[in-house]
Amino acid sequence: MSEALNRDYRVKEEIGRGKYGVVFRCHSAVTGDCFAVKSIDKRLIENDAVDSQCIHNEAKIMQLVSSNNHPNVLRIFDVYEDDSFLHIVVEYCESSDLFERINARPVFTESEALDVMVPLMEAIAHCHRHGVAHRDIKPDNILFNDINELKLADFGSAEFFHDGQPMSGIVGTPYYVAPEVLAGRVYNEKIDVWSAGVILYIMLAGIPPFYGESAKEIFEAVLSANLRFPTRIFDSVSPKAKDLLRRMLCKDVSRRFSADQVLRHPWMKSSGDTGSTAVLT
């Protein structure tokens, strides 16, 4: 741990772990307020130029997208770096993440799914307006704070994009990665819309739209992008919701909705079926 970090914060127990970093709960030495700190061991990536660049981009990107305190983007507070570690202090989200909430219930009502999709797409659109693609939208990276506000987190794979300058590189997670990424074609920020569409499908159906028993089978299913709505599952799902899914999970990137277009879709502006917010508790 950095000496400066230990001066300003009291680092407590581990609360998460990733490929290169460990997340700890911590408290301000001055106010006692609770935060989380992601500690990245730079020695594990010193020989990998790509991963090293991504990790150093993470703090810079988080500072940009949380600069005006968007309510649905995880806030960053401090960054500390020494020869061995990079420490990023962010807001603490003690409630269960979306992955845990999805696993806890068979399917969501449309109203419950809407309660997730509106703030999620607001966060994604906010990032895109700042020229940032998240590139790893998945339930594990969607957190909730103690008052159940959704927070988009983990910008370790995020990248700046510019109009007419496509991104490249294989990024994402099985089930959620867009087909153009797997095909090795150049791509843009709409990969985030695809991933969010997969999340919406899973919430409404209880299963992923493109399934496989292994990563290879999943990727093959994603590449074919044969979107189906099994009657026994989708019989009670509204036409508006299915229309939005078709527009988000569109293999043709030129026809796929942008994040702003998703926010303007009639389903996103509906009140759902019950007005319930149970999924967020």
C-alpha cells in the first residue's frame, strides 16, 4: 500500500478481486466516511503494454466521466501511485450488484427491468457523450449504493473513441460481447448498447439470447446473432420491449441503436406493468 494512501485512508477488509487488482473497503482518516479502494499491482503488467495502458487510462477516464457527479456513474475521489501500485479510491457500494440480483430471481417484470435499464442507459449515454466507450458492460459491473442508485463501475477496459476512428482489440465477456468484436472487425461505442441489450433480454427471459455450453459455443452463437423470442418465455413480454431488443441486438452496427436512441424508445419512456421497484431493493 502507498504511504500516501495509508496517510489519508484506513484500509480495511478485501471486498472484491479482479485480474490485476484487489478492492478493499476503506475509511477517510479525517471524516470517517466509507469508500472503496481498487489497488492494482503494476508489476503484474509491466511487460504488457496494452494492459498497462488500459490500467492507466482507467483513472483518467473515471475522472472525466464522473467530473460532474453523474448519479449513475461510480465516482472517483483520489488516485495514488508509487513504483509498485496504483490505488483508485471510489465511492463504496454496499448493496448487491446486478449479477447477484439476477441470480436471485427467475425473471424480472418489465417494470423492474425498466428500473434498471433507464439509469444504465443514462450512464452509458453520458460516457458516450464524453467520448468514452465502457467496453465491458455486464451485470457484475453494475452496482447499487445504499439508497439503491445504480452505478456503472469498472472502467478497466474503457477506451476513448473519436468519430471516424474505430476501436479495435478483443474486449468483453462471453454472453455480453458484441459480434463485430469477435469477428475482429473495427467497431465503435455501440458495443455497449449490444451488451446492455443482452442484459435486458436476460432480465426479461431468465436466459441469455445467445447460449452455449462453452466459451467457444457462446461466441459462435453471438457471431450468428440469431435473435429469437421463444413463445413460452416471451408470450407475456410487450411488443415494445421486443422491438427495443431487436434494435439493441442488431448485428448490423449501422442499424443498431445508439445509447441516446435507446433512451428515446417508447418502451424506455413507459411506466412498465406494475411500477414496482422491488428489483432495486
